[in-house]
Amino acid sequence: MSLLDFPDELLLKVASLLPQKSLLNLSFTCRSIHTIVTPDLYLNVLINSSKRVFDEEFDIKTKSFGCDLRPPVVIRSLFALSRFFKNLALNSRYASALRRLEVQGSFPDVPQHDLDCSLQAVFPLLVNLVVLRWYCENSPLDASLLNLLPSAESLQVLGGNFMFNSFSSVPSESRIRILDVSNFGTSDVVAGIHLAHCPRLTSLKIARLPSKPNNALSEKSSSPNVVNLSDSYSGGNKGLSYVSALFLPKPSFALQLEELTLADISISAMDAELLSNSINLTLLKSFAIYNCVEMVDLEHQTSHRVIRRTLPTNTFFKKIVSYLANLKLLVYDVKNNYCEDSSIFGSIAQIHALEELSMRMHLYRQNGKVDLTPFINKLQKHSASLERLELFCDFSEMPNGPLCSVFSQPVHIRSLVSLSNFTKLRILAIPIVQEQLLVLFESLPCESATILRLAVTDQQSFSSFSSCNSCTNGAMYEVYNSVCLVSQEFFSCPSTFGSKIVETGEQIYMDHANRYKEVAKRLEYVRFDFKSQSLLFDCRFPNKVITKDAIYLDHYDNLTHKY
């Protein structure tokens, strides 16, 4: 009995279970099988020429988004990409089979003009496209090409880094459930998105800068961008913030969102009121707001200088948190003109049962080590539910000082003792002083952790003045903004818990990982972050710890999503 004796439905079922190389081999068995099986190669396509990790913990998985899809066929070379576009243009059967097209990481080396020409020829043929995700690092998608899609109203997922002149209105009666608009410039672009046309929307992400396909929860929290106040405001209509541009006029119905992400923009208490009126926030399960700027109590700042030690009550998060009782994931990294936001911990207590929390705290610089005990104690309500906790800290020199994270300061290790009450904690990221690495688990008996991430600093790693916008050191600011041959990184503020530690080799940190593994029996990975490098160790093997290649750090978020 040969393969030709089986019905087509059975052949397609077998093909859907095969990996990419085996599927290609099957399609070239004979002409009849090629005709049956080849369209299945075009069902789900991923374009990504980035470096690969050949390891089972990073196997590619695809969300169904409501439609059953085989694992993606991955295009990595320029030749394969050219053949892909050519085959789609010449064979409408292949083009009509394509339901999901995704671009990640680096794109094969194609001139932008040639790429646009290929997409102009192919997009009108994609009649059954359901998912379009374009997260290319070097070739953003021209947003005007979206008008060429013949059934744009059938798209369920639209996201990526776009190149905007303007954003065409979302088609009326749109089926979009997941919308991610990144890399836009002004609020005028955001105003072109009419959310009233998206009654089925469940996930919304708005990011002013280019983003990655995942929220990159860890990377955004540990490697912040210094937000320039003049850039973070709308840049279009000066009286219109990004949030108001998106939600005004107010939709005739409350959006039933489960995920909301705001990144790289300015926010205010008025925006919180607008969100609560436009979205049914009680349904929200995931709320990420990172690398944003909030100007608090601005009317007092313009009349006379008010020195506060605590934030006023009319802040963005304090106004919105009462609606977030059912939240499961919170990512929070917001800078404000008071350079302090410790009061957010009291607000988090209003949430019922958080499962994931990643937060960058902005505190005033202190003498000696920082005691985080009051903040962690306020998280004890979530000790029975929290599975992922990532805490990072920035320090400012003075209240109402420059909006700039310039200081690193050691945290008292004893203040982390109460984390042992978090019985379900699987992923933990905390700041630590290098000298405390030896005694970490004596003070932090976190036996349930599977991934441990340590932001390491030495006790001398803080700067005496800042160098970002609005800083008091005018000479340094002028040099920083001048055209010169010295790398701008030389003048920039040091990263949070940036270290002056001279590289002494991996063996010392491997020994630390071995000690942690002996105490925390479930520990699988340990990551050490320094100012300019990171180290990742695999602790899954019974008698050894393995140093992972640097490429694994690029896939760190994919790794943590497994847990």
C-alpha cells in the first residue's frame, strides 16, 4: 500500500504533525503528493534570520489565536524569502492558503524598496490572512501597505513595528482581537485608530518605540531607556496625549480587554479616568506600563516649588488601581517629577491575587544600604499566589530633582527575608551587592524558585551627578548633546545597579550558581546581570552547572514563559 492510496484528509493530517524538514521531504515524494501537501507549507510562515538556539527548551510554539495552525515554517535565508514571495505571486492557491505571517528579529538582507515591491505584489493575494505580526528590527512595515490586504476586516491579530505617515482607520466591523501598534511618532497617528470599530478586541498594546513580539517583561524592566520628556509627549496635537488621542471620542461601548500595554509615552491622572470610562477594567488580566513618564501635580510645580516626600493621591495608578482587582500580571515602570513612587506598593494591595509582578522602583538616595522591608511587607497579601517577582531600583539625589535614574545603591539583604513566605514563587529577580552573593540563600530561603536573576552591583557604583535632560550639570549636558567622536554611552547615566567590577572570569559566578543549586533543589537557571554583560547558567543537571552561550540571553523571555 502506497501513500497515494490514502485519502487526502489523512495525508494532510500526517503533514500537519511533521517538522519542517520532513514536510518538505514528503512534498517532493511525487507530483500528486506535492499538489496535496505543498499548500500546507504556506499555512503558517515565520520569517526570522536571527541567530538560532538549537535546544529543546526553545522549540518554537505558536498560539492558535482561534484557528488550528501547524508549527510555523521558518524562512531564514534571502534565497528562501525570494522563492516564498515568487511562489505566492505565481500561485494564488499558495497565497490563499496563508493564514499567519509573522516576522521576528532580523530580516534577510533585502533593500527596503525591493521588499516594499514584493509586498505590494503579494498582499492583494492574501485573501485568508488571519494573523499578521511584523516585529522586524531593521525593516519596519510601511503601514500604507495594510490597505492592500483584500480582507483586512478578517484579520484577528495585527501587530508589529510600523513605518507611519498616517494610520488608516481600522475597517468597520473589524474582527481584530489583538492589536499592537508600535514605532509610531505622534498622537496624530494614534488618532487614526478607531477602537469603536473593534468590538471583539481583547488585547491592546500601544508603544511609541519599536517593540518585540512578547512584552519582554524582564528586558524592559532591567534595561530601561532614559525617557526624554520632550519626546514622551504627543508631538502632534500639543493639547492631546497619546491616551486621549486613542480613546477620544469615547467608544459607544466599553472595550472588553483582557490585556493592556502602554509603553514609551506620557501619562496623567486624566488618562486614568479616560481609560476607566472606555474599558471594562474589571476584566483586565494583564496590565503593562513601562518606560513611561508622569508629571504629577503639575499646577503646583509651575507656581512654586513644592518639596514632597510622598506622592499626592491624584496619580495615574492610584486612580486606576481600584478597577484592577482581578489583575494577574502587572508590569510597572513609570518615572515622575517627584523621583519617587514607593506608595504604589500600598495600591497593589487592592489587587486580589497577583501572579506576576515586575516593577522598577524609583526612590531617593539614602545613606548606607536600602531597606526594602516595608515594601515587601505590603506584598504579603499576594504571598500565596505570586509566581513571578522582579524588583529593580533607581535612586535620585533629591526630591523634585532631575527626572533621571543616575544612582545605584546597595540593598540590605536582610530586607529580603520575608520573600521566603512566597511559597509559589518560581521566578525571582532582585538587586544585590557582590559581597552578598555568598550569603544570599542564608537570608533568602526561597526553595521553590526555578529561575533566579540577580542584578549585581558593588558598593561604589554610583555617580555624583547626572547627565540626562533637565540635569543641573549644564556643562555635562551640553557635551552630551554635542556632536563629537566620543561614544554617547560615555556620557550617559549608568544603568541601574551598573557595576565597575572588572571581569574576573565565569568560574566565580559558576561557583555561586552551584551553591544556590545545593540549597534550592528546584533551581534550573541562574542569571547574573552586570553593567555591560550578563551570565546565564543551566542548573538542571544533577552533578554540574553549565554556562549558556550569550545567544540564550536573547531568548531569556521565551525561557521564562515556560514557567
